[in-house]
Amino acid sequence: MHLIYWQTKHYNYQLVLNKDDGTDQFKQDATFYRVQGLADSSKVSYHSYNFPTYYIRHFNYKLRIDPIATTTDKQDATFIEH
């Protein structure tokens, strides 16, 4: 059995599942920092390494990264982590 490692990264601001190609660009696109939830401090949010003002959020049933400005944005970018 041959293992292939896949990671979530952003591409055109949408999160996609891609095979790690070993490049610095891939590592940067696949790196996110867990921070206190933007809408609820008991939850978590994740901001992009190479776009530090962009956070993972859900929008139209997809995950993407966007700058966060409104209350709705903050809610969309706040997650429960188990």
C-alpha cells in the first residue's frame, strides 16, 4: 500500500483538498492558525498564514478564506472544535 498525503489548502480563496507537492507555496497555502472564535470566545477561528487578515469561513455550503468585517462574517468564521 502506498500512502499519499493530502492537505487542505486555499486556492482562489476556496479551501480544496490537494496532494502536498513539497513547495513553500503549498506549505503557506495549507497553514492556518487557530485563534479564539471571532463570534464566540469559547469556540475557534482559523486565519491564513499567507493572508493573515483572511479567515476560514463557510459561505454557500463551501469553505473559503475571506477578510472578516461584519457580524455575519464572524459567525461564519467561528467553529466548534471537538
